[in-house]
Amino acid sequence: MTFFIQKITNMENNIFIENYFNGHSITDNTLLNNCEFLYKKLQHIFASLNINIQDLKITSGYRNKQHNQSVGGASNSLHTKGLAVDFYDPNSFLDKLLIDNVELLHKNQCAIEHPAYTKGWCHIQAVLPKSQKNVFIPYNGTIKANQKDDLFKI
Ligand SMILES: [Zn+2]
């Protein structure tokens, strides 16, 4: 815990990190470095879009293994590694904005899950999926009939 406090006070802006870990006591250096890595990429992306990260509400940040299982996350979910975040996005505003500016995701080597699979939130991760796509269908994704139209818009 001491390390965590030291680490975040070195950050230019620690509110994202605090909210990301949401009260979890984190002493894992790799986890903290990963989250900082994610944060810096998000800063680059959202600054280019004139959005302050602090104005975005985190609906899912860090998940420990138990929490991840309880929400049905993939066992290797990047949320358990500090490398992915979900932002509140009820009208897919963020998803659409990021797809319209997909070059920002590409430049920062980030990826989002396809909006058809993230109704209500926007999942952004700091590493590319195996497909190397900046907009991808999550591993657990199954195509539902009413989502097929959305899929072909990209
Ligand atoms: Zn997510």
C-alpha cells in the first residue's frame, strides 16, 4: 500500500489511477506500471479529441480474479492485468468517436471492443488483440441476430 501511494503521487494526475483500482490495495509493481502505461496512452488519445479523461466515468477498471469471474470476464482478461478499462458510454458516443478517429487507436497501439458487444460501455485496451485490429470482436463474443447489422458498419 505504501508503494501504491508513493507511485500515484508521482503521477501528473492520479485520479484515473485511483478510480481504476477503486479501493483495491495494489502492491504489484507490474500492475501499477501497466496501469500507468494504459493511462498515458489514454491521455494521448483523449487529448487529441479534446476530452479530459477525468470527465469519463470508469464502469470497470481493475478486476481481481474473483471479481473477473463474477462478471463473466475472460480468464485472461486485460482488466486483471491493469491494461484495459471500460468507460460509461450509454449512447456509444465514445465508441463512435474512437472509430471515427481510429488512426489515434492505431498510432497508440490501442484497441476497442466492437460496439455491438459493449452496449452501454466502451472497452479500451493498451495492447492489440491477436488479430492486430484496433476494433475487434471480443473472444467471448457471439453474434446475436440484432447485432449483425452493426457489425457490418465497420
Ligand atoms: Zn472491458
